[in-house]
Amino acid sequence: MSEDKRNNQQARLAALYEVSSQLGTSLDLSEVLNQVMDAIIQLTGAERGFLMLFGSISGKLQTMAARNMDQETIDGHSMPISRTVIERAAATGEGILTNNAQEDERFSSQQSVVGYQLRSIMCAPLRARGRTIGAVYVDNRLFAGVFQQEDLDLLSAFANQAAIAIENARLFTQTDQALERRVQELSLFQNIDQQLNKSLDLNRVLSLALDWAVAYTNADGGSIGLMEQDEERHPPVLRLLAHKQYNHVNINDVVPASHPVLAQILATGQSVFTQHVTSAQAINGVPTTIQFAVPIKRERDEIIGLITLEANQLNTLDAEDKAFVERLADRAAVAIKNSSLYEEIHAANKAKSDFISIVTHELRLPMTSIKGYTDLLASGMTGELTDQQKQFLDVIRRNLGRMNTLISDLSDINRIESGRMTFENKDFFLQDVIEDVRNSLQEAIDGRQQTLTVKMPEGATAVHADPTRINQVLANLVSNAHKYTPDGGHIAILVDQESAHIRVSVADNGYGITAEDQSKLFTQFFRAEAREVRAQPGWGLGLSIVKKIVEAQNGEITFRSEPGKGSMFTFTIPLAQTNK
Ligand code: ADP
């Protein structure tokens, strides 16, 4: 190799190294294409050039970058030779060099070549990962006349590296776009979930889900419905409960399970996409261009409803839209389940509450009259009673008392649960309430030879609460201490102050509560199994009411208990303003 040639070669390699080192610094496709195009012009010294890539969807060659050629020239029909050459390079994967295109037999069939001043043309395929992704083209050497084979070798060497850089940027853009779409979708779903779960109103959940489905897919309309199975075990039907820009559909319209599309979905559990929808296929019975019906499924693939979208144009609703609606249906299923459960519970609660209201009201009336007549008989005003008659009347009165407690406990619970319990809070002296409670229970306490002591700070203790309710709480706790302490036992009411609260404790040295039972305390109808407990009258409602009353007045209730030793229940009451 001559000195000149070697120098030349070295200069080329240096140039190749220099331009190649620029590649790979960016993952932005258009930036990479520009770098490549600049490098090609710099390397080859060409007057102009352009680069084409096979489109990822169309599979056709598209011009992606050009130098010294305007877009119109490239896109138009004014460059038959250039296009033929580059198409050939891209198709064959072989480099092309010609210095007289007009006379080159490969291109001479192009009649229009005559008249173009194309002297020298060079073209190299862009090959990455074993496949040709496009080609680069340059023509008319500016200074040094025609292109040589070395020039093509140089261009080809560079094209190989350029192709990889382009492919990397293209892949990156694709994954980047896919990722971005996924991130967008996730944040959209987060938003949807929030909205769906915020609402426990079934109709709202249904319309929200439908709104999202229609808006995201650009469908022209849609409907959403739930499957219904009546008790007489007729085949299920789909009841349409909401629609959006969906003509000819009325809320509460019913679609039978035998409807061909619905039947297919019920049988396969899969969405059904239909084009050129006939009236028999349309969920709403009206022909349309596209219909996409997606089942809403609960656990174990049970189909509970259907989202149907319709569009007037064939290319609406792509694969991505379909996947979106299917994912949306899964989320809607959860919200639908929650809201229908809520509605069922709400309805059941309301029914229970109404029932208790009626029963307690209806029972009070006859009980008042029974009590009146019993008291009258017991007073002896209607005639002298034998001892046995008196004894029987006592039994009647005791049982009336029990029924009365049950009725007032039940109506208290009803009031608390429906938020209808009222509190007339005011400042009052705790001593007065303690005194009332002691008076009302003293006889029963004495009856079992128990003692009741009260220990409280010197002076009057003013608290702020509803005195009647505090009386109820204290009476309940003292009554429990009395009931669940053996004869001769001791009960104490202890009062002390703690920052802004007064603490009231009721202690006894009675039966105590086992660790297992302690965890069930305060739940409605809970009573310990022990014989001595069951021997006492009670319904297991008192403590649950006490807890709710204390908490409604900004207090709290706690307890300590040891089986065989006794129990202590403590609740707090806010201090009166003047005491603080
Ligand atoms: P009731 O007294 O009508 O059974 P409560 O709700 O007041 O209903 O009490 C529930 C259960 O808690 C009682 O049945 C009893 O088993 C237990 N209990 C409550 N207070 C005491 C206490 N001071 N000592 C022992 N057990 C108690």
C-alpha cells in the first residue's frame, strides 16, 4: 500500500472513529437520526443525502432524515433514481455505488433519469440485529469528484453502527411509550378506584364505570347492567341500569339470557367483539357498526353484569381499548360488590330498626296497663290478698321489670345505631347522680347483704354531660357489680380527677370475668356462661349501651377483672367548664 493510500486510510478510520463516537450518546430517535445524517455528510463529503427506515406498522420505507434536500423533493416524484437506488439497497441489504446512474444498467430502465445531473451515487443498507431496517443515500460529491469503493466501505461500516444506534433509540422510544401508557393507565385506574370506592351508592358506581369506559375508548355510547335471578329460578336476565348516549335503551330494560351475545358471554366468560352488528346481536336491539360487550366478573368467574360499548365507525375500539375496558370491569366488580353489600346491610338494618321501633312501641302500651292493674291489685284496694296471691303478684312485677329493661335497652340501641339518641349536656354535680343511683339500688344491694361505699374527693364535683345518661351508665355498672358479686360482697364507687376528666370506677369483689370472656365484653347479647351469672336476670345489652353512651359524651370506658377476685369498670366524664 502506498504511503498516500495508507495516510488516506488512516484519515478515514480516524473520521469513522470520530463520527461513530458521537453515536449512542442519545436515545432520542430524532436526535440520533440527525447525528447519523450529519456524520454521513461529514464522512462522505456528499452534497446531499437522506435516510429511510421501514415503518414499524406500515412496513414501507419512510424518509426519516435528509440533508440539503427539501421534504417535498423527497416525498414527491422528482427523485426516481434516488428512490430506486435506496429501495434496492434496503431490499437487497447490499451497498450500491454508481458514478453514472443514467448508464448503469441497474437503473437505466428508469426513463426519467435522463436530464438529472446525477454523477455519483452511494447507498448503504442499515442493518441491525440481523435485519435490514432501512438504508442511507448520498449523492454528488462536492469536491473530490466521484465516490470510490473505499467511500462505500466507509459508509457501510458507519451504517452498521448507525443502524444499531437507531434501533436502540427506536426500541427505547417504544418501551418508553409503552411504559408511559402503562403509567398513565395506572394513575387513571388509581383515580377510578378512588372514585368508585368512595361511593357506596350502586347507581353511582355503575354510571361512573360506564362514563370511564365510554370516555377512554371514544365509543359513541354504551350501557351497563347487572344480572338478575329471581327467586322462582327463572333463567337469569340482564337488567340495564345505566346508559350513556345509547339510544333506544330504557333504564330497567331487560335482556334475556338467551340473547345470542349474552348467551355466548355467559357460556364462555369472555368479552364479545362484533362488527356490523345486527339487531339480533345488539344488546339494545338496534343495529350498529361495532359492539363490544365485556362481562363484569366476581370471584370464581361468576358473571354479575355487562358493560356494552357501541361505535359507529369500524376502526374505533382497538386492542388497547378492549384491554382497558376489561380491566375496568374487574375494578367495577369490586365496587359493585361493596355497594350492593352496603345496600343490603343498609336495608337489613333499616328493617331491623323499624321492626324494633314498632315492637317496643306496641309492647309498652299493654305493659303499662298490666303494671297498672298489678299495682292496683297489690295495693289491696281491690280486696284483701292471700300470701300466695301476693307472692304471685311479686313474680309478675319482677318479670314486668325484666321486660321493661329489655324494651328500654332495645330502644336505646336502636336510637344509638340510627344516630337518634339525643344528649342534653349540661354542668351538674356528680354527687347528685351517685346519690340517685345509690337510692334506687340500695334495696336490692341490702337484699343480698352486700355493702356499697362511695369514695370521692372533698367538695362538689361538677361535670359536663347529660345527667340522665350518666345516671343510666352508673346504674348499669353498679347493678352489674351487685348481680355478679355473691351475697355479702362489697361494691365501691370511686371518683377521682384526671386532667380535664373525672374518672368514675365501680369495683366489686365478685365473680370476675375470664380472659376469654373479657374479649367479648361490650358486644350485644354477650353473657358469661357461668351458672351464677345466668342465675341473674339480664339480656347482655347493658354494657354495649354503656360504652356507646360514654363514648358519645367524649369519654372512654375500660375495665380490669380477675376471675374469683372481682372486677372494676372505669369511665370518664368531661369536667364542667368552671372546674377546669
Ligand atoms: P347483663 O348484665 O344484662 O348480662 P351486660 O352487658 O351488662 O348484660 O353484661 C354482660 C356480661 O358481662 C354479663 O352477663 C356478665 O357475664 C359480664 N359482667 C358484666 N359486669 C360484670 C361484673 N361486674 N362482674 C362480672 N361479670 C360481669
